[in-house]
Amino acid sequence: HLIRNALRPVPRKDRAALAAELKKVYTAADAEAAFDALADLASSPWGKKYPQTVTVWENAWDRVIPFLAFSPGVRKLLYTTNTIESLNYQLRKVTKARGHFPTDDAVVKLLWLAIINIEDKRARERAANNADQSARSGYPGRLVEGAKTYGWTEALNELAEAYPGRIR
């Protein structure tokens, strides 16, 4: 949400370039490196052109620092929650429009069809971005096709150590 809020006043033509500069801040190795990256951004031409973007990050800095304490593996795990939130939002939108359901099976069928539609849309977007990749794999792009998860065990162990008794 912080990135979206910081880029809100930026015209679309400049968002990709400024987002690339912001990425240096939130992918920094630690809080000190992130602060240095933010200071570099503030003194850069982008920071001078869009000072409100830097101000958004400075105002939220106390909420950014705890995130930077985690390893890159845990950070990647936290990034994926946006994808999960997006899916949950789309499923809530489908069920909210219906009101009530005659049976539990009706809900399951509706959710399954919604997931298929969501995945078809994402498969089309992937195909547009990687036109020849799906042709090489021979995979039609249907059904839930998730990305492989690497480093999950290490991230889970780090979270269990950071929050004892909360993760099993």
C-alpha cells in the first residue's frame, strides 16, 4: 500500500521509472541501506520532481523499518500476501453479489468457477507477457498454475524463531 500511495500523485508515464528507484529502498539489505537509498532518491532528479513521494516514505518510515529486519526470503513471503488479498477480494465480490446460497455445494461451485475465471484472466496476462513461453511448454494455461515456492522452509523457520509459539 505504501508504494501505491507514494506513486498516486505521479503521472503514469513516470511511474515505472520512479517505482524502479523506490525498489532500491524496500529491497535494501537493512534499515541503514534503505535509509541511504531513500536519501539518494530524495536528492535525485526524481526526488526533486516528486518530493511528495519521498515524504510519504519518510512519514511511514517507522512502519517500514520492522519489515527490513526480515531476510529477503521472508520479505518475499510477505509480498505474496498482496496476491492472496487480491484473490480473496475477487472471491468476496462474487459471493457478495449473490446474497444467500441454497446449499454448501452451490457456494463451492461458485467459488470454483470464480477461481477458474480469475486464473484464465491471469493466464491470458501471462501469455501476453510471455507469448512464446507457454507455446514451448505445451501447457494450455488452464487451472491454477502457481509459481514455485523456493526458500519456504527457511522463511518459515525464521518466522517461527521471531514469533515463538505462534507458528507451528
